[in-house]
Amino acid sequence: MVKFICYPKCSTCKKAQKWLDENGFEYEIRDIKENNPTYQELKEWQKISGLPLKKFFNTSGMLYRSMNLKDKLPNLSEDEQLKILASDGMLVKRPILICGETVLTGFKESEWENLK
């Protein structure tokens, strides 16, 4: 089963969900604000994706900016970064799509096309 982790009010998440619907995907929706990814989930997804941990941060979010994470993250360990990410779903880049052994952050249609 495909997991679609999103923030329902996010326009990018809405576009991604529309794309999933139009392409016949069955998926389970999880509201990232109501059910924040855990430390362990984030660690596993990062490992599977092969992406640097910074790709999991919502760098355009107000919370990210108010916490001044742009300047703080380079000096933090991976463990510390994961703890921060797990503390609030609004810090996590969205949507996240988990499909088997594939984890995608954000919505880039060209990347999602490879799932078909």
C-alpha cells in the first residue's frame, strides 16, 4: 500500500493527491500535522531514499524560519536533526510518498512518473 503523508491545506499536497487519483494509485492518507512522523520513521525513510536529511526539512515553512534552522542545521548531528524533525510535522517537507522501497519528498511530477 502506498502511503501519502501530507498537510491537507497545502496546495502542493493537493496537486500531488490529484496526480495520484488521476494515475489510479490506491493510497493511505496521513495528515502530517495530526500524526507527525516519528524519529524512527524519518530515520528509516531517509535511509531508504538515500537523500540527505536536509531534504526532509520544509525550508520554506514559517516554523523552519522562526527557529532559524538554516543557520543551525549545519552544526547539528544527524540524531539532533531527526529529533527536531520528529518534534513537529510542519518542519517536515511534504508531501512524502512511500511506495515499496521508494521514498519521495515534495512533489515533482517527473519523479513521481517513475512509480508507474
